[in-house]
Amino acid sequence: MLQHGRHIPRPTGTRIPAGLTLVELIVVMLVVGVLAAVAFPRFLETSSDARFSKMGALFSSFQSGTRYAHTFWTARAQPPNGMMTVQGQPVPMVNDWPSPAGALSILSAGNPPPFVPVISGEELEVRESPERPQCRFIYRAPASAGAPPEFVNEVTRSNCAD
């Protein structure tokens, strides 16, 4: 070895490491492969859990918002059918509860998409995405005054999985 132009002797019996041997390299690759095989499925499961949690929170928020609108509407002794405004959004009321279109206005005012709303007749269906239509909840407005609406929560881990 040279240091500033001088040769410094190396202690006897020492050798310079030459790097990884082929066996060590194969062992490292096997360990990394096993870790990847274990970690990757758990990562996919985590994304399903995130979808499940997001839709569960969205359903709870939606339920609270529609119940709040109903409470506000009836506390002011409003007629069963009419129009109210929630955060600048018009909300049609039917039988003292938000109509499906009104419920969507409430949901959109507090929760920006991504979610997929589908209104058909007297029903609002909120899907997580077009790829997972079974990860959803449904709101059905009451058919008569004094009746409660129907909240159907189909947000489950299996429905929100890939």
C-alpha cells in the first residue's frame, strides 16, 4: 500500500475482502425474495383496508348529515316537502328528510369525490368506484311523512377488496 509516496507494509495473515461470494449473493437474493413474497400481499391488503375505512367514514358522515338536515328541518316546523340550503347547496326535502338528490347535495358539500353516486327513483346509491360496485351504501327516502329513511350499508372488507 502507498501512502504519500511511501510503502506501508500490511500485517501478515490479512487479506483484502474481495466482495460477496456467489453463495452469499444467492442467500441475500433468497432473503429479499421471501420478504417481497410476504410483504407484497400485505401491501395489497392494506389498500383494501384503506378503501373499506374511507367508505365506512363516508357512510357515517353521510348518515350524520342527513339526520342533521332532518333535525334542522323538523325543529323549524317546516312542511314535509320543501327546499333548504346546506353549505350553499340546495337540498330538496321529501317527507321531512332529504330526497336522494338532496342527500347527494349534502354528501357532496362535505365530502369531495372520489365516489360514484347513482340516483334511481327514490334511491341514492354511493359506490366506491366503478371497478368495485359492491363496495357501496344506499339511501332510500321515506315513502310517507313520519316514516324514517332506509340506510343500507354494504361497505364490508370483502365488498371493498380487489
